Amino acid sequence: MKVKFRRGFPYLVSVVGIALMLLGCDQRKSTSEDWHAGGLYSICEDNGQFSVVKILVLEPEAVHVRIYKQRFSSRLTSVDPASLTLGRIDDKEAFSIGHIPLSRNSFAALDPVFISQQSVSDNELEGYKMWKEASGKTF
């Protein structure tokens, strides 16, 4: 399935969602030494809930992540990766993002806590490859 990168309403909704998540998180420092491609991390949101992200690619200036749609009332210490899913932009439960390039500071602001290590599939890297081809920026 090929997904085209489009600017517009879905893009705006994603950017606004990430901005709200960043504003609501505790601004404690997180160490990037523990960040690994394929790692699942619990992050905090502005509404007191937690979600799970997967680091797809680590670059010197960027952390490329996938944000899953599941939300939790407390920080997870473990999760079944098979239970994590991506939703559609019109999903009423919660939003998800298949790929978003964050600056290292933006990712640290989400107060990420390591859960487990996974592999990264070629399919998960589709958004990253499109971003790379477009010489994209980070948030």
C-alpha cells in the first residue's frame, strides 16, 4: 500500500496532536543514551494518559517514531507488541501516526521510558523513506 505525503488537514491534525502532547508532558531531562531503534517507549500526554511509541530510526538530530493509538491511564512497564495498532485519522478512539520525525529535544520532552526491544520492519520504514526523499524537517 502506497501512502502519499500530503499537506492538509490530516497533516495539520497530526502536528497539532504532537504539539499538545509536548505541552502536557513533564519537562524532565531524558537521556538519549538509552534510546534504541526498535525500542518501545511509554510517553506521557497532556491529559494525564500515556501512550506507546516505537523508535524507527535514530539520527544525530532526529528520532523517528511511530505513535500507537492505544492510551493508558498509567505508565506501562510491559506491553504485548501485537496489541498495539495504528488508527485512521478519523478514528474516534485516538489518533496514531505511522511516522513522525522529532528533534531529540522534542522526544526527550515526552519523558520516554523504555518498555521493550523489538525489530523494525521494512513496512514500518515507509514513512521514514518518504520523509528522507523529501528532505523533511523535524518537529
